[in-house]
Amino acid sequence: MQFQTPIRLSLAILLATVVFCSAFISFQPKPIILKLNLPANTKYVYQSRILQDLDMQGMTMKTKINGDYDMVVLKSDKGQHEVEFRYRYFLMDINMNGQALIQADTKSTDTTIAENSKMINKIFKGMIGVPLTAKINEYGSISSITGSDMLKSKMLNQPGITEEMKSRMEASIDETFSEKTMISSFEQAFKIFPEKPINIGDSWKLKTNGSSNGMTVVYDNTYTLEKISGNIAILLIKGSLKTEGESKNPQIKGMSGTQEGKINVDIKTGLAIEGNINQNLNMESAAATQPIPIKQVVSYTVRKQ
């Protein structure tokens, strides 16, 4: 039997190690660049869902909001996109301790709902089909959205809307559907990428601003590329949010909380095609001595037409 000398044995082990490491390295996925690359004349359908539970002094408020809209890519050139959005469906269902407060469904023909809900439903029906045009760069930043004034006008001038209801809803609609608020809302789905190549396990931070009751909502999120499955990049999101500034609603002083979830991104187009985010919030209210806990789940899916 022939024995290897220590030197020959060491060289053999070293060679085997080099071969193994080379094979391992060769199978590591290459860094990817996530950014929007939307071909012109393509159409997508978004479906968003929000479920919210609020507990305050023995009262439980449950809210469900569903919103569907079409997205058509009008132009695409060198990372700049012109995109048109049109709402196709909206639902808002709010109940307190099991008793309905608002029942609005733009597809419903139910005439037995309360008069207050009928009026609100008419207002929401005014948003269906109204075009909103956004300019979005390859990293999801939106420079402008046009059409919000027409959208607000359609909502507030639906046949049968009383002047009382119009005056009650006007301020809320004006803020919710202002260009600034809509830009920040849409950017939550688009502005999620780092401006550099990333590998599995890499993390990056992004700050974005929203708006609520006249206050600025600051989102401070960390994203992590968890894994790649085929053409899908799976991102983890974990972060916080807090309001800044003075509220226009005297009953709401401010809000803060945390959020975490998962987002699936189509690597080829850069679209976030599926997301699920859990939020744990605390609202400071003039009506309560302690912060009011709110649990909220936000989910969405996107499909190409």
C-alpha cells in the first residue's frame, strides 16, 4: 500500500478545496438590478385590500377597503414612464360592534342600505373610470400626477349628492385625492428599489412620505432581498411610520407604529406583483387617555391583461 507524503496529501486537499469553492462560486446567482422596465402599451390590473381592526374603550371598529384599478403604460423611454390609472371598483365597509356605519360598494345595486351609505356610494361611483396620468422613473419616483382635480369634481358632483353631504366630504376628498397625497400613495407600491445591484441577503433603507388628516406620514423602511424564485425577487420589508405636524382632525393627535411583510417583484418588469404587509399602529386621540391600538393588513396583487 502506497501512502501519500504530508506535502502531497496537503496539496491534494488544497486542490479539492479549490475545485469545490470554484464550483460553489460558479453557482451563486449574479447580482440583480431591480427597476421599472414597463413596455409601452401594456395593461395591468391592480387589486388592493385593506383590513383594519380598532379597539377603543370596549368598542371594536372593523374596516374593509377594496380598490381595483387599471394601469396602462402609455409611453416608455430611457427609464421614464407615462402611466394611466383608472379606478374600476371601490368598496368601503365599516362597522362598530357589529353595526354597519358605512356600506359603500360601487358594484352594488342594494337599495336597502342607509341613506348615509347611499350618498357615500354615489360619491365613490364618481371616481370610476376617471383617468389619472402619472410620470414615473425607473426607480419608482413619481414626478407628477394629473387628473386629480377632475376626479374630485366627478366625485362631488354626482347626481343626487346633497349640499350637506358635499360640504361634509369635500375637505376629506380634497386631501385624500390631491396630487401630493396620490403621489405618495402610489409611490408606496413603486418606490421600493435601491439604485444599485443587489445580491441575496442584501438590505437597503428607504424613506418615503405620505399624508393623513393634514399630517405628514413618514415611512422608514428596510428592504431585504430574501431569495430569487425563477423570475421573481422576494423582498422582506420591515420598518416604522410616524406622523409629523398638526392634524386637521381635532380628534386625532398623531399616529405611530411598525410594519413588516413580504413583496414579490417581477424582475423583468420591476413591478411589485404581490404584497402582504402587517401594520401595528397606535393612534393618539383627544377622546382617549391611552393610545388606541390599530391592527391593519394591506395586501395587493397585480396581473397583466
